[in-house]
Amino acid sequence: MPQHESLEAASPWVQRWSHLAAPGATVLDIACGGGRHLHWFAQRGHPVTGIDRDIAAASARVPNAELVCADIESAPWPLTVPGDASALRQFGVVVVTNYLWRPLWPMILGSVAEGGVLIYETFAAGNETVGRPSRPDFLLQSGELLQVCADLQIVAYENGTLTDPPRFVQRIAAIRKVSVKAPQDVIANYPL
């Protein structure tokens, strides 16, 4: 991630799909860095939460954000429901950019509320030919985001190259479906 990332505008992918967020929806930015996506959503009236190992730059940029300083790769997931450490807090939007740690997939997907949006963009296989990251551990394989998000409603997906700077990326915008459960009394009143 570039040193000047905290001064950059929100990713064009995040900007493009942020309209999927319900008005006032809570937003979680995982590996939030300097807070560019927190700033983007906060400016649009969303309560924002960011998580990263270093939150100083995000704190300076978005002082009203809820920021969680945590090493999410080696410690337990810190965003759980108060009083129930086994239940994940859920958000109307979950944003992840330029970050991949596969063991977190259950936490990332579990943090998207029903009707909520996942906006994800990171490096893909092929990036090793143009720069960093270059280790397979940090590069999505072809179609990997589609597989991981198979239970979500895919709104948009891209797997290709970008030129400024040159990089291979995969990105997805997806919505967690709302489960419809009919109350028993409604079912009883409308027999087949």
C-alpha cells in the first residue's frame, strides 16, 4: 500500500458502488489504513467503523469514526456483539480494499447484515508480473471472489488489469439477501 494512501480519494470501485448502501447504513472498513473510505462514507452521512493495526492516520482524517486498533490476522476478531463474543457485529456496508487474509472470510461475510453490501477490491494473480504484492498468499486466484461470495447476490464483478499504477485486480459488489420468514400465524391463516 502506498505511503500516501491516506491522502488519496476513495477507490473508484468503492465510489461506483457506494450508492447501494441504504441511507444511514453503518459501514465497516476492514484494514482501513488512512481512512479514505471511512471519510468517503462519513461525508455521505454514514456512521463508520474502521479496523486496522495502526489507526492514527484514520483517526486524524475521520475523528468521529469508531476505530478499532487490532491485529486481525493473529488475534480474535474484535467486532462481536457486546455480551455475546460468538456473534459478529453486522454492518450495512463492509468495505475491503488492497487486503487479503483468507482466514478472515467467515468474519468478513458474517459482518454483512441482511440487505447489506460487500464492496471488495484487491490484487489478483498476475500482479506478480508487475509488482507487489507478488506472493500467492496475497493474490486472489481466478474467480476466487465469485466462489467466496456465492451465497450473496452479485451486483458487479471484475477480474482484470488496471493501468495507473499497473496492477491485476479482482473486485466485487454483492448484497446479502434478506431472508423472508413467514410468521406461523400468517401461515395458519392462509392454508394451501
